[in-house]
Amino acid sequence: SQPNVTESIKANDGTSEYTYKIGVQFHIATEIPLGKNFTLNPEIGFLQRRFQYTNEVVFTDTTFVTTAIETQSWLSLPLSVQYQFNKIKFKPYISAGVEVNYLIGDNLDVTRSRRGYQLIEEKTFDVKDQRESIVLQGLVSAGMRIPLGGGYVVTEVRFAYGLTTVNNKNSAFAGASDLPFSYGYADSVFKVNSLSVTAGYVYNIFNPKKLK
């Protein structure tokens, strides 16, 4: 996961950037046939989005570096439509849809260093109140099915694009006052994009019967 900044806000005149971190996700999915090649895929799941913020301020005699790792936990409700290429081995497919995410928790682990001096103690901040409770993402994915037992193994690559922002500029300096003053951290306004690789198993409950 990595933020897509729509409005940059800083606590100082230094340089800032966001970089991706790796999280985990778990989903329970249902496949409802819509026709010969199309399938409706409602899901429910848990998402962990993680990314890193770095701010560096250079003075003539020293440099301050702030590092903040944000870990967001979301309840996820994706809904997509899938097209399957039935005539190709392993039945590859593509899909597109939307995902509604509800924020469960959000922690920010922050440290600040000063060259030649002792580190400022690492501290964890709860920033859930500075985040939107519900965000939307657009989904596109591609995968394949490998028959196994009474069902099949599914592998998938999915890209989720943030459609709505996770925060707003009114919350940039809200909440914990230590963040901008002691750690040099301020929230930019951003959306979150993520790329995921998943593997799972689908059990087929369809029980065909021979027509007489």
C-alpha cells in the first residue's frame, strides 16, 4: 500500500515522502454465476494497509529525520463482476468492481533522530479520529483457477485505487499535539492505493444431476 497525495501539508520546510509497506488481508468470497462467462463476486474481509512517511530537515550543523509507519485496519466489502476465459487451460479471468472499506483502527509509530544527538523516544499515536470512517476504492484484477478436489485453487493479482480521501486538511494538525511540534509530522491529504497478490480455495457447491 502507498498513499496518493492530493494536497501536501508540512510541519516544516524539510522534504517529505511516502513509501509503500507490506500488509496482510483475508477475504471470504462468493461466486454467483450470471451467465456463460460472467460471475458476480461479493466478498467480506479484513485489510491491513501499511506505509511509511519520512521527513528530513537539513540545517547547517545538523539534520532532523522523522520516520512514521502508519498501520490501518479496515473491514472490507468488495463487489466485482468477473469475466472468465473458459476455453483456455486453468480458466484465467479478469474482473472489475468497487470496494467499500470501514476503518477499524489506525496507529502511527513515530521516531525522530538528530544527527549527533540521542533519538527521541519512539511513540505510538492513535490517529483513527483523524481519518474518515468509510472510504471507496476501485478494483481491477486478474487471476486463474487450478482444479483441485471438489473445487479449485485461485491465484489473483488485484489493484485497488483510492476513490475518496482517507483524511482532510482540517485534521492535519488535530489530535496529538506532539506530532507536529516534537516529531515534525503533519498529515497531507491522501488516498490509498494498493497492489495485492492472493491465493485461496473455492469449493463448488453446485451438484449437477443427469436429466432423464
